[in-house]
Amino acid sequence: MIEALRGQNFRLTPQRLEILRILASSREHPSVEQVFEEVRRRFPTTSLATVYRNILKLKELGQVLELGFAEGGNRYDGNRPFPHPHMVCIRCRKIMDPDVENLENLTERIASSTGFKIVNHRLDFFGICPRCQEADSA
């Protein structure tokens, strides 16, 4: 992410570096608001607009994967910024990355069998996470 921003002549301010750190290290697929709240802990004067602008620029540069949902808004993945499957809990909205191999082969097989040139894809599985299942049985 840092190299991509440097390549676009962006200054690497402490606030911007904190946004990058949060996105790159999070496995939680945070929303802009969640990133904003975390950034404000260290930099209280940071605005929500600053966080939005930086995340959108990272998305444009292909450094962050945006996951749009009708309910709950967009979430962002800077840890794995390429198309990959997600597990989404329909109760608590937690998003996880399952360990799945051979997705690339699946994409190639689908392209071959349909004649499509696939430029992007999204595969989400919706269900109830173990934590919510446990809460249901308590």
C-alpha cells in the first residue's frame, strides 16, 4: 500500500499510515466508520472524510478490496485485497476468510466453459457463525 501511494506522490502522513496499518492488519473487514474510530484513538483530530478519501484512493489503486452489502454498508479488506470467498454471518455481520484452495482453477474452468473473459468475481457464503450458534443454544 505504501509503495502504491508513493507511486502516486501521496504524502505518508501519520494519519494515513495509521489507516494503512489498520486495513492491512485487520482480518475483520472493517467499515469506514470502524477504521475512523480506531484512527481517532491515536489521532483525535482526524476527520471521517479523511478516512473515506484514503480508503477510496486505496481502492482505486487496487490495494483494498471493497465488499458492498445492501444491509450494513461497505466493508474493506486490506489484508487480502484480491477477489476471494467470504463467510458472512447473517446475525452479527462478522466476515471471515475461509481457507479455500483452487478458487483460481474454478474461475478458469468457469471462463472456459462459458466463454466469458472474467475480470472480477465475488463469492460470499451467508450463514450463522459459531459464536451466534453458541448464543442460540445457551
